[in-house]
Amino acid sequence: PTAQVSSVGNVFLPFTNPARHTSQLDMVGFSRVNWMSNITDDMFYTHFSVKKNMIKFDMLAFNYGEQLETNNNGVVIGDFTPSSAIWGLSYNGKIKDYNYGLKAKLISHNLFSQKTLGTAFDISTYLPKVYKDLDVDIALRNFGVAPTFGNFKTKLPTSLNVAITYPYKQWMFYEQHNIMKKTMTSGFGVSYKYEVKDQGIIFGKMGYFIDNMHNLTYPTFGLDLKYDRYFIGMSYIYGDETLPVSNTFRLTINMEI
């Protein structure tokens, strides 16, 4: 859900894989995003995370916007605002020389007349320098107990994710494939690092995301600024009016701790 992920074609695993915790800086981060803004103007999500040593906590809260409440005859009698949230706790460890990551998530839905809870789990590994400077991330995500509304059981988006990253001079190349039931999505991205003497670092980024099953293909662009302990990421999804997430801006602010 962060700008750093969105700007490189939604390649998220190199940034969020718990198995990488020990190789990443301790940091607190916050994101705020208006969602599907070309369709509605009051649906949004916020994302908060804090990482310290081998442990990371993160929270995603999604607001579906104001909805109308009606009686059985369809007469409007009020309004309500449904919401969902995911709380996650992840851990990084090692077995001999192999990095592994574990993550547990609590899922909650508050859809006016019904509230429900569910759980999901991730397990992952990080394989550095598999070939020269090529790194590989692998994760099995979102398996567990799906939330249930009465007799209706929702489905968890269980997926196998494989990502590779490869640095070359000032460039970093990203690729990720997400294999789910009956479908696969892919992301590709590249970033360029430019150091401003005594001022900080600028990262120019772009990517492309492909989801053929849902007819979603779009380019992404981004700019990251690092100064002292602060890291600001901005991303943009491009698309015409038929793309539900077109013109989506993300802003993420991180601070090293």
C-alpha cells in the first residue's frame, strides 16, 4: 500500500518481506491514499508501520466512504460508514544461513449490521546473491481463517509470490509474479539513484503492472526523496477513465529510528 511499492509496478516483496528485516533500517512510516478517486471522493485508506530490529508492526485501515441506510421499502433513513482493518505482526529469523520471515494478521470488518474477524498468515524467505548480485524473495501469503458473515464465508487472497531484484551501478531492477487460484499478476519496475552532494538522495522510479484476468494493466511512476533520517515517497498510477485506480496518488513518509 506504500508509494515505494506502487511506483515500481506493485513489486512489494523486496520492501515488505519479513525475512529481510535484519538487512533493513529501523523505521516508522505512514501513508494516506484516496482510493478510486475517479469514481468516488470519500473512500480512502491509511497505513502505519514501525520496524525495530527483527520485529515489525503494521496496520492498514480502509474506509469505504459514506453509505445510505434504507428500510425494507427502500426509503433512506440515515447513513453509515463501513470499514475494514488489518493488523500485522512480523518476525525475522535464521535457520543456519537461511533467512525466514513469519507474519500473523488479524482481519476485521465492520459493515454496519455485521462485524466479523479473521486471521491470515505469511511465511517467506530471502535468498541474497543467488547469482552474482541477483536477490530472490519467495513468500506464501494469506493462508488462514477467512472472516465469515453469518453463513457466508469470505475468501482469503492466498498467493505464492516470487520476486527478484538486481542492482546495476545506480540502477535497481525489480520483477515479481503473484500466483493465485486461476490467475497470476506480474509487476516490473526500475529505479535510478541520484546522490545530491551534502543534500540527500533522489530516486526516480517507474514500473508496469499486469493483471490479465481482471483486465488491469497500467504504468506507474514515482519519486523518492531521502534527507538525513527522513524518506518521502510519492507515486502515481496512470490510466484512462476506464481504469478504476487511474490518477491514484500515494504519499508515504518514513523516518529512521
